[in-house]
Amino acid sequence: MNKKQKFHRYDLVRIAKNLSKDNMSHFTSDRNAIVLGSYADEFPHWSGLDSHKEYDLYVEGEGETAWYLEKQLTLIKKNQQKLLEKWRKIRS
């Protein structure tokens, strides 16, 4: 776990409504998601300056997707592993 990062594994977050200003209008927006990890978590051997500010998410009703920027996410609640398990079960 990278102490520099704002969000951590299993944090429930809300994805911003408008992602077009970041040239990400094709990404899912305005939905709840659970953080699976940061780029720094998943690729520790590559430690770019902002690798702790990009996140792999599990989007409710859709599944896993990456890389969302820290500024596009708002924390709702920490430690939501059980909710993630529930979402994954629904999709299977």
C-alpha cells in the first residue's frame, strides 16, 4: 500500500459525472465503484511520479476497469470488501 495515495483497496468511491475534460468521455461516469488498487500497487517496479494517483476500479454492474484519475473519484466509505464480493457474485 502506497501511503501517498488518497484511495486504497476496497474503498467505495463515486466516479465524477463529467470525464470529458480529461479526454475520458468514453469511460463510465457517475457511478459507484470499489478501488482494486493504484497503478503503483499493481506495478510496484514502475514508480512514476503520479502512479499512485491512477486507479483500477470495480464499477458496480459493469466489472473491472482502469485507469481512473484520483481527481475523478470521491470517497464514500472505506473497507467495502463484502460489498465488492456481493457485486461480483451478482455479475457471475
